[in-house]
Amino acid sequence: MVLICHRDASALFDPGSTYSYVSSYFALYLDISRDPLSSVYVSMLVGDSIIVEHVYRSCLVIIGGFEASIDLLLLNMVDFDVILGIDWLSAYHVILYCHAKTVTLAMSAFVRDVSANTPTVESVPIVRDFPDVFPADLLGMPPDRYMHSSYFYPTLSYGASRVEGFKGTTARVAL
């Protein structure tokens, strides 16, 4: 189950949909106002097009403890409460694995321990033992580095209440 604005919602993960949508029925329970939208034409599977004229901005999405934001276009539909389209799926680097029926959120990470003190030359044993090799005045710690998303995957499982580590972000959701 997916939470939208802290409410359980049945969701369709649809990479074939350009935008993300909320049903007019489910939208009644959202505690945020809708904004007017310049007309967006939405092509339906049956070949018809409809016009969408309202959007709910910055709705909170929670999947397996991971929180994100989403703009939802108001659409008359009955099968699902929300459709998470390619706009949201690509923004959060979502990987849909249909065979295993899993949704993987592959987020980039920037890791830094801000509580650690910068070491001095005297505090680092190897550096202290070889002063002729290392300069007396170190410039400090190496610069912060960007870590590619493949190194940081918090594991999320359907029904889990906490993050299970940093090896894989897998939220089990019925597709």
C-alpha cells in the first residue's frame, strides 16, 4: 500500500503515463487545495482524450517509510486512487521489477559525518611516523565526494516499519 497525504491509497505504477494522477473520489480526502492548471489533454487507452484542469501540488507520498513529494493531476477514474506516472518514477529513479512484483527506489546519496573532527598530523599514526613524506601542514580532509546511487539503497519492504540497511531500496507493492 502507498500512502498519499497520510491516507492509504491503491496505486498504479505506470511508466506509460506522462503525468501522475489522483482520482476525483480520493481527492475529496486530501487536506490540500487544488490549483487551476492550463488545460492538459490526456489520451485514454480507448482512444479518447479528456482535459485535466486541476492539480494538487506537493502531495506527500510514503512508500515503505520513504517520503517524497508529488504533483497529482485530478482525473475521473474508479480503479485506482492514484497513478504514479513517469514524471514521478523518473524523478526518484524508480525501478519496476514486474517478475518479483517489486518497486525499487534508487536514490543518490551524499554521505558525510559532520560530527567527526578534522584530524591533525600528530593524531594520524602513519603520518606522524613519516614526517618527511607528509607535509607538516595538511590541508584537511579530502573533499566531499558524490556517491552514485548504486552504492546507496535503503531497503524498504512492504509492511516494514523501518529502514533495513543500505543495500537495496525494495518496497514490495502489488502491481
